[in-house]
Amino acid sequence: MRTFMREPALVINTVSAALSLLVTFQFGLSTEQAGSIVAVVSAVFAAVAAAVTRPIAPNAFTGLVAAVAVLVAAFGFEVAPETVGAVNGLVLAALALLSRGQVTPSKPDAPAAGA
């Protein structure tokens, strides 16, 4: 829990990328369906990350860029669902690392687990 309290944006974006990857394991979804699900997952998890960090803007921007990138990949190009997941993972990883130093937990004085 200590890691989550110190790095909520990084943890949430990692979970979002993992769930997006899970969607692309060929469960009979079309590229458009996979892209839509991945975009919604990215947007929802970005909203959660924005809610637990301050300032809100970096994580809101991360979610917007990730969702748009996935939708462009899914609807703008003829790519496989695996590529949609890869695009989302790459965008989330890059933006999470870039925004990591710009955000802090919304309650930085909250006690860490075990303290």
C-alpha cells in the first residue's frame, strides 16, 4: 500500500495498461470493439488517477491522449487488436513516466501502510 500512496498515478496507469492488454487476447472481439473497450478503460482509469493526485491536469491529459491514440489506431487504421493494446501500453507507459514527477497524491500527509 505504501507504493500506491506514493505513486498512485504510476500504479493506476500500469493497471490500466494491463487491463488493456487483457482485452487484446483475441476473445472474439473486432478491432473496433477492442479499441472501444481499451479507450474506455484508459479514460476511466485516467479519471481515477486524476482524482487521487494533484494537480489534476497531467493525468487528465494522459488519459485523453491514451484514449485518442487507441481510437485512432482502432478506427483510423486497419490494425490488429494486439496492435491497439500495444499502442495503448506504449502511450500509457511513456506518459505515466513523464507525468510521474509532476503529480503528488491528493493526500500527501496520509499515513503509509505499516507506519
